[in-house]
Amino acid sequence: MMMKRQEKLQIDQLTVRYTTRETSTTALEGVDLHVGEGEFVSVVGPSGCGKSTLLKVASGLLKPAAGEARLDGRVINGVTGEVGMVFQNDALLPWKTVFDNVRLPLAVKGLSRSDQATEVRRLLAMVGLSEFEDFYPKQLSGGMKKRVALARTFAYDPDLYLMDEPFGPLDAQTRVKIGEEFLKIWEKVGKSVLFITHDIEEAIALSDRVVVMSSRPGRIKAEFEVNLERPRPFYEIRFDSRFKELQRQIWNCMAEDEQKGGV
Ligand SMILES: Nc1ncnc2c1ncn2[C@@H]1O[C@H](COP(=O)(O)OP(=O)(O)O)[C@@H](O)[C@H]1O
Ligand SMILES: [Mg+2]
């Protein structure tokens, strides 16, 4: 029997404008988007199409001009602890060690000191940084910092992960490695994710569904179900013919914008 999936995030007819004294930019218009319980949804689209804006509304940082966003059926109104956000240039606290950077959300949650330590070590082992707990951020490579940021996000463990190009500044090889680790951990945790990326391959490899946005004002242009098995081999899946077909379809969908004289 098919079970109807419960929606974690439900966005309906969302319109967002940035208004200053002189100008008003419509960043999003009439956007409908949902993320089911435990579902991994990626959003791809040209630069400036409103992807970050969408996440800011979902995180409660930004209020829509029209439409609404709901978390577990309740209208999102301001920032709450149920939603966790990872940004592209997610800064670690430079004056704190790796251990303390990951420990912070656990302390905020009120775990005991010894539970905090156990959890930090478990998470650092998960991202392969057990040996670096006493290091400071400036002593780490970009990829390592990203792993610490991921460990911190999993320490925070929100009900909904909002990720805005979290692997953005990494080189291609590191990006694949981090993506692989992230997918492995996520497949165990199984929380709802709304993930922004400009990388079509990354989107397909990670997601249950890929949503394509068109350029200004941002609208949902198409959605693609990714019916590939899980656990999924993050890198090798790229050579699967079903993957390649999806990639071709999404690519064509995005290219239409350009032919119409878009960005
Ligand atoms: N704070 C802001 N003030 C005015 N315009 C903004 C602001 N943030 C974003 N925009 C505009 O809104 C549109 C969408 O931006 P954004 O959501 O950052 O796009 P993306 O993340 O897809 O690149 C762009 O045209 C951008 O210039
Ligand atoms: Mg952005």
C-alpha cells in the first residue's frame, strides 16, 4: 500500500520582493515547493534566480510578500531551532578548536559535558577528523573546514536541513569526497533536506528529487524524480545510464532559459 508522505516543508505560491527606496526586485514569484519527511530535495537554477532567497524564507530569516511557507503544517514565523542552515562560506569560530566548534550546538542543546564529548568524538570520527580535535580552523585545509562545518551541522541535528551551496568553494575532487561522506551520513540520519547547488551531477547524486528554477523572477520550472537506489554510490552512480539520462533532461531544461535570452 502506498503511504502518503507527510510534508516537512510546504511552500505555496511564494512571492518575495526586495524593496529599497528606489527599487523593487521580485526575486521569487508564485513558487510552490514541498519537501517530504525524510526527503532530499535539491534546487538548481541560474545565478540570481532566487535560490538563496527561497532558503531564507524557509529558515524564517525573510518574510514573503505573498504566499506562505509551513514547517510541519505551521506557518514559519521567524527563526526556530527546528531548522538548520548551512551556508556556502560557513565560518567556523576561529578562536575555538575543532572540538569546541562541533561541541557548541550540543552545549546550546543542554547536553551534559560528558555526553557532549562523546557526541563530538562520534561526529569527528564520522567525518574522518578524529586526529584534529585540538586544531584551530586556520590550521586546516578548505576541505577539512567544510567537514568540521558538516560535523557541526549534524551536531545541531535540525529536523530540516537547509543547505545553500555548502560545498561551493571546494575544488572538484574534494567536493566529490565531501559529497560522498555527506551522503553516507545523511542516509543513516534520514532527515529532510533542501539543498541548493549549481552542480547538476551533485544534485542528482544526492537527491530524491531535483527542482529546476528559471531566472528572474524565480519560478519553479520543472521537477525530476531521481529513482536511483539507496544507499547510493555517490561517485559511481554517475556512470549509470539512468543518471546520464536525467542529467541530459535537466541540462536541456536549464538550457532553454539561455536560448530565450536569459542569463
Ligand atoms: N538583500 C537584497 N537586496 C536586494 N536584492 C537582493 C537581495 N538579495 C538578493 N537580491 C536579488 O534577488 C535575486 C535573487 O537572489 P538570490 O536569492 O541570492 O539568488 P541565487 O541564490 O539563486 O543566486 C537577485 O536578483 C538578487 O540580486
Ligand atoms: Mg545563492
